[in-house]
Amino acid sequence: MKISLNQTNFFDRTDFNGNVYVKAEDGKGFSALLVNCITSHYKTKLKNATRTYLVIEGAGTFTINDKTETANPGDMFIISDGDIYEYYGQMKLFEFNVPGTNSSNEEKL
């Protein structure tokens, strides 16, 4: 199965936006997104899932459970169930979630 960018659903949350390639509701057992971080992603607690971010372009920082790391192309960040995280910078990220997630798997802090 191939999914082209023009087949995705665009979303916009002001500080970040992107395209949803596979939604949690699709029943695939995962979700996949392309995320454009314009300035930041609000502090969030992840629930009942594992989320990974692969930095494709740009640079910034990720803070996971109060530990801040620089983010550069090729870096991957793994957010586990119960982790609290946020990120800053201007970056293009690939996000992959197992199982598939949506806002019901997040607690905005």
C-alpha cells in the first residue's frame, strides 16, 4: 500500500502542523504523521502508547521527563507510556505511534 502526501489529512495546531498518513481509527495498530514544528509542542503526558519522533530536517530540543536533549536530523526520540514531553525548534519530524494514537492518548499539561 502506498500513501502519497496528497492523500493525507492536514492538521494545524498553530505552533505545529502536519499531515496524517495513518489515523488511529484506521485499525492498523499504529498511526503515522509528518509533523512540522514551527515553534513548539505543548507539554504532554502520553498515555497507553509508545511514540517515536525521527528528526528529518531542522534542529531544536526535546525534553522528556525533565531531561533536555538537542535534536538534529537523524536523531530519534522515544516517548514511552506515562512520559511527559515537549519539543521546541523548527523541525520536520516523522511521528510513529504504537498502538495508533489521537488526542485521547494525551494529557495536555
